[in-house]
Amino acid sequence: MSEPPKFRAINPILGSSPQMGPIPADLVLPWLTISFVLLIMCRSVFHLSWAWTGMFIVWGDATWWILNGSNPYRFLSKFIGVPKWTRHYIHYKPLHSKR
């Protein structure tokens, strides 16, 4: 009877995206931006308390996480213009013609 094949151990981290605990690392910069903008708006423009400011920051960050999640290309690719390729046939006209 033949011996069963030996499998190689593969590093489980290969192919995964970087994370900070349960939070994907690609959400950190947008969250900081959203938090900073909402902090300035809530405290300076609307003169809201820290409780309301914190709730708006959590709401903005949670909305961004729900829209992007683990597949940010599914939401963000809607804002990238896609070229419309068409086939068109035209007769060749030289730029410089001999007289």
C-alpha cells in the first residue's frame, strides 16, 4: 500500500489584506479624514457638544465601513469613468498630400 501524500504547510497570512485587529487597514486613512472633517464641522460650525460630535463621527465611520467593507472596489469603482470603446471605420487621409 502506498503512503499518503505529504502536504506542505502554507503560511495562512499570504494573500490576506493588512488589518489592525478586526479593522481593515485600508479604512484607517478615510476614517481619520471623515473624523477630522466632522469634528471641525460639528464643533466649530454647528457648536455641538462632544456627545453629538462623537455620535456623528461614529455614524460617518460606520457608513464608510458599510459601503466599503472588505471589498472596496464594489462601491468605489462606480465613481471611475469607464471608457466606451467603439469600433469605427474611416478612410485613410494623409496629413500631408503631394500636389
